[in-house]
Amino acid sequence: MDPHDDSGPDTSTAPLAGMTVLDLTDHRGELGPWMLAELGAEVTKIEPPGGTPARGELPLDPAAHSEDLRSLQFCAYNSNKRSVVVDFTVESDRHLFGGLIAGADFVYESGVPGALAEAGYSHEDLTALNPRIIHVQVTPFGLDGPRSGDPASELSLAALGGSANLQGSRDRPPVKASIAQVWRHAGAEAAVAGLVAHARMRLRAEPQHVAVSAQATVTWTLLNAMETHAICGRDFERSGTMVRLAAPLQLRFATQDGWAITVARGVAIGRLLDWLIDEGLADESWRVEDWDTFDFRASSGKPVTRTFDELYKAMVALCERYPNGVLMRRSLEYGETIAPIHTVADLLDFDHLRARTFWRSLDAPAGRPGGQGESGGPIELPGGPTSIDGARIGGVRRPPRVDEHGAEIRACDAQASAGPDGQVAAADEPLAWQVGDADLPLSGLKVVDFSWIGVGPITAKALADHGATVVRVESGGRLDGLRVNPPFKDDVVDVDMAHFYGTFNTSKLSIDIDLKTPEGVDIAQRMIAWADVVVEAWTPGTFARNVADDDLIAELNPTAIVVHTSLMASGGPLSPLGGFGYHAAAIAGFYPIVGWPDRPPDGPYLAYTDTISPRFITATLLSALERRRRTGRGCTIEAAQLECGLQFLAPELADFQASGTVANRTGNRDPDVAPQGAYPCAGDDRWCAITVADDAQWHTLVQLMGAPSWATAPELSEMAGRQAAHDVIDDHIAAWTATQDPADLERRLLDAGIPAGMVQRSSDLLADPQYAHRGFYRWLEHPRMGAVPYAGHQYRIAGYDHGPRFAAPMLGQHTFDVLSGQLGLSDEQIADIAAAGALG
């Protein structure tokens, strides 16, 4: 099969083929059911009369053929769904809906209380109709707790979740991404949450109620800053594109024709050294340095021959001499990555994506919903985020018209999935890998995790936290980069004291083996034969050359599910390009949409695509496990961080083609609300985010401010007038907020119905009453660090106390236990392996 075939998998063998989903979400949750549709489920959009409000979400196509397909956001995240209008005030429609629920596997909705509660359906009503139903609600904060009823906006959630605190420059207010991101994270995580709940339903034969917290999905974009205050006694703060790795290091470099992202760290300099010497930016004396260990030695105070400042100056001079394209492709020749900062305008003709046949044309029932696009052709949207056995998941990009399938659905027997007695069919047999622990739906599943840094470990952690036995394969000779980067417990720089590593590796076992030895490779291959799931995150082809290719894996373990994840994936001209989430975020076009229009791009915090990719990969993996349960078939999954990341820019990519608009940074401004911003409060660098979404909220804010004369000007009573006067309004609001406590101000605004949120730091998140109510942070005992907090799950499943099960492991902590217990090796065999130098 062509590894870049874009026709999508055969629907008869798609992992979720045969499953049905009812989608009552608006823009806040629609990405979750869309992902299940990509994986083969039949998704039906249940819309109110006139259609879902999501059909009006920005950006809009100025040349749309029909009003109900003007929203490019809707078109991007509702392709391959059916649509039926259900009027819950009409008895026949309620009867129809009851039949649809009885035959469904999942029902998704947005918000609290949600469309179903407003229509008079409680969760208990749903379970009475279908005792197997998975009910997923995508919410701002969860279903209960002190924040559950609060109004929310993209900005207030970015503030309360912590991302705004880390984005932008210290001399200006904290900022959110200038395009919608919060609800895209929440929607994508909802796909994972629903599939975990489905596995639990099969185990317990009980319906499941799931609540996704958008606030928590934002917190998970903080990466190493989620728990930092508890680890080292201080908060990480925003510093533009300066990041805290082995030392404070700048990511952004000016080039001949724009900007690029790279890091002047030891490994990078070592790889680029020949080029730097050729350019006269370094000399032969630089060769005496051990660049592979430079970062760790320099950050821990050990002797080094150069300083980070010298490395930085050399990289600055190199980047200034060349355009972006030359830097990226020539750095690839040296095995390093200098990534261009793309805009959405750069991506449609990016040769690597074309080689991988990534794009799919936007189709619509009455022809294309938009104009001819900037290039004169049809509007193109990202293809599926992952592939299974060489076929990209998903199908054509065809969104439905309002009630397009209503007649068809009403004509069908709504009870088609019921048994012959009219009752819902009994649940299938329990999952094959379960061993009887009813509280852990993935108990008995065996996973070997060869990945490192972020995407792979986060994916494997999602299985480990729910009961899978996950063995993390590490090497003391090639340390996971997160073991040598902060935060370190009490600032002790040590591979076992790095909480950056700990955050992504809870509930796992660690073995330390040297894969450069034959004995180490033999252990790795034994682990592959033992496992149900194999995860690796090396550049394409590297794992095949050094450990096992897919043919050998299939020989060792015919039913294994193999996950390959990398920056660019295989089969394109830039496939060998290695790197991290900040490289992928630059190439994908995320950097230009964060920051201020009068300044260079600041980008999202750190390795942004590391927070997007696991959502899509985990959903694909859970779906593949479901298919294996039904068929006994394993498969190979491949995912590129770049392509996963681009799913979160799909509407903006379409907007560029439809209208020529290039998504750019606008601070905290949004085109459809005013005023909106993060405003200074009492204290050191304390801020409160405020969104005024309509005229009524503006009137309320004016009253809270004491109705000052400037705010009662007639032109400010309407949105257009407030947009025109936004700068002046911001100055006045800032003067009003400057002396107020941010938490007190937040509560006054929320109680008045205005979306607001204190810009929270790690220390605030650890004390957040909503997180305390949810039990979000789990304090677990680490062998070296003692009791430390680990960020928990971004969703809650009712009746299931889930989260990290035990602390992340020390390097090689379980080597002997795994070799003897999981692989069944004798003490003598283990001793021989150790004597051969294969164990750390």
C-alpha cells in the first residue's frame, strides 16, 4: 500500500467502524466527535431548529454558497458527519432522539448544563434509554465544583489554565493565542476521554459519564511549568522566546528573510561545528569539547571550554547569513534542525506536506462552500492527523448542510441496533487484555515505551495511568533530554530529580539498557515480543536500523500495535529532520499567532505541538486496541508532530485560501468581542483577564466601575464603537483594576456574569479551588524527591478515581524486576547481560 495514500482506510476495517456517535456539541466540543469520525465511527450531528450556533463561528468564507456553510471552523471540524434537526419541544422528535440514543455508543455535548439537560434529559434518562451509553460533556471547568457555573472565554480560560502567564514579554500583559486554541484542545482530549470511558464500560458493563475540563487542557500546555513552584519554590514566568532548558536559552533567531527557531545548545553546536568553522564562526579549538554532554555539565557547574553566550553568538551570526529555506535544509545535512517560522501562507505549497499527500479538498453538498481560493483551486484542509497501516485516517472533507440527512434518518428504524425483543443488545465480552481489576480499564495491557522527550511518553502515560504495565526503555548513555532539564527538585541538578521527566512518565517502570550492544538489542526485541503495544519516537528509520524494523516486529509479535511518532514522519524530503515541539510549532505556523503585532513572533510556550500530538495519537491507539479486541489484528500507526499540530490551524488555513487573510498575532484582541484584555492588578506582575462579549456585559462592567463618564459615551454602547476605541478603553480599565486584588476582582466580575480569570501561575494552580475539588494534582511519593505533585487527567469519569497511579521512576529503577518478572530471565542470565555492559 502507498504509505502516503490519502484515500483513507477502508471503512469496513477502520478501527471504530460500526460505532455510532451523537454529536450535540457547538464549537467548544465538535473536534472530539470529528476525531471519532476520522477513525471510522458514524457521527450524527443533532442540531436545533435553524442549525447549531457553531455554523456562525469565525472565520467566515466571504464567498460561501450557503449561509449554513459559511463558517470555516464548522467546515473544518464537522466533515464526514450527518446532520438531523431535532426539536425537543416536539414529541415525535423526542421519540426519534430516544431511538437514536438507544442505538448509539457515544453522545457528546458542550457546556454546563448542556443541551440535553436544557431539553429535560438527565444522565440517568440517557442511561435508561441505553445502559451502555458513553456520555461526554466538554465544559469550561467540569460538571461540579466552585468554578463549574462560571462564565468563560478563550482568554479567561487561557488565564486560569496558566498558559497566558507564560506567553509574551514581561514588559507587557500576558497573552493568549490570537486564534482559538482552548476549545480545540478540549475537543481533541474529549476523543481520548470517550475512548477510555468506552474501555471501562466494556469492563464494568455500566454507562459512563465523562466531563472534560477546558481549564485543565490549558494547564497541560504548560509542560514543565505545571508543578514547578512545588518542585523548586518558584514560578516560571513569561520571557518571550527565551526558554528554561539547561540554561535560559533564546529560541528565536533572525534570518535573511524572517525568523527561525533553534537552540544554541551543546548537541546542536556539535552537529553544526563543521559548518560554523567553515563560516569562520568557530575555530578548531572548539573540537576538544564533548558537545553531547556539554549542556548537563554546564548547567551543573562542571568544567566546560565554552559558554552558552559564545554558542548563542555563533548561532546568531550563522542564521543572519542565510534565508530560512537554506538554513532548514542545510542544517538537515548536519543532522540538526533550524526550523523556519512559517505563516499559514507558507504551508499550502510546503513540499514535504505535498509529498505526503497531506491536503484534502473541502467538499460540500452543493459544490465548494467558498470561492476559488488564493491559488485558483479548491480550498484545502489538513488530512487526517495519523495513519494506520500506511493509510491516512479520515475521508473527504465534506461538512453537512443543516438537516441534510434528516429525511434519511427519520425513515430508518431508530431501533435498528436493538435486540429482537426491542431492548438494547448486551455488551460484548470484556476486553481480551483485562485481568479483572474493575477500577483500571487497561489493566493487563503491556506496553514497551522506547520514546523520549514529550509526545511518545505522554501517549504511553495515558495508558499507564489507566492500568497498563508500561516499561520505559532508557539508556544512561543517551539520557532522555527531560532528565537534564528543569525544574529539578530543590534545584538539585540530577537525572532522578528532574520533574520535567516526572510529569510525563507517571505510572511507568524504567529499565536502563545500552542499545549499542547486541545484548541490549536482544533485550529490546524480547520486550517487543512481550508487549501488546510498542511506542517509539526516533526519526524515521532510526529505530528500524538500530532495534527492529516493522517486518521484524511483526515476526516477533504478529498482533502488536506499533506507534511511530516523529517530527515530520516518513516519506517526504524532510523526514530525517529531527527536533522537538518548538521546531514543529515553528514549521506549522504557530509562532506568528502569539504576541504583539508590533513585535517579532513570540510563539506559544515551549514545545507546543508536544501538547497537541498525544491527543490525536492516543485516540488512534485506543481505537486500534478496540479493533484488535474485535479482530485480533495489530497494526502500525504513524504520526507527524507537524501534521497533528496543523489540525489546530485548519480554519485559519482555509481562511487564507478563501479570503487571503493571514492569521497573525493581535495581542489579546478578538474581532467579535470588545473590550478584552489582561489588565494589571495589585501585586508584582499580577493580572486579571476580562472579556466583554456583548452589549449587556459592557453595561454591567460600566456599573461595576461606578459608571464613569467616559464609559457612558453613547458610541461605546455598541460593539463597533468599543472596537474603535479599544486602546482608550483598555487604559481606563487598567487604571480601574490596578489597585484591586486579582482574585477578588475575578470573583466580582464572574458573579456579575462577565467572563474573567486571574492570570494563574504554577503556585496559583496548585491552590486553585476547582483543582482541589477535582483532585487534579496528585501528590505521590518519589524515591528521591519525596512527596511531589503530578498534574492529573484533563477529564473526570464519574465513579472512577483516576489519575497518576504512582510516581515517575528513577533511571533504571526496575531493570532487574522487568528482566526477571516480565521477561522471565534467570539471575544468571541477567548477570551475563550485565557483564557484557548492556545494563546501566
